[in-house]
Amino acid sequence: QVTVVESGGGMVQAGGSLRLSCAASGRAFSTIYWYRQAPGKEREFVAVWVRSNGTTRHTDSVKGRFTIFRDNARETVDLQMDNLRPEDSAVYYCDARMVGASYWGQGTQVTVAS
């Protein structure tokens, strides 16, 4: 059975930090994506981690502030978010992919107060 669970969301002041975790199990996922969706906006790509070689990529608006990485001890793919801004407020989703399939979590809310 495939499960994808996000955790770590919450409310912080601008300039603060949060660490989100994505626990995906049940398949050998090849890539883990983080997306976010703010009210009234489309879901947007945030970052991706590639299992085969550890390659990562971040969208321009979060470069230098967010870091996606694999926590081997916890077997999660995390998103460290520093220097948060109010415009980062959104529901953050994890998308675990393998060839021909994509599995989404339920999302975790991040709210950044100005």
C-alpha cells in the first residue's frame, strides 16, 4: 500500500524557518516533488529530489532560502525553509513519483505572518 504523508507545517513570523517532511512508502519512488498552492492560485512547483543521483532543483523564487534533501535516518525527503516570506504561505504538497504513477499527500499548511 502506498502512503504519502507530509508533516511540519505551521505558522511562523516572516524571516523564520520551518522544516517540512515527506514520508513516502510502498514503492521505490524515483523522484519526490514538493509543490504548493496558495488560495486562489494554481499549484506550483517548489523543488524536486531525484533518487538515482541525488540531483535537486528549486524554483527561482525559493533559491537560496529553501533546500530539499533526503534525511536517510528518517527515510524522508525534507524541505528546509529559511527566511520565510508572507508570499510563501500556502498548502505544501508532496508528490512521490515512479514510472507511470504519481502519489500525492494530503498537504500541510504553512502560514507566514508579516
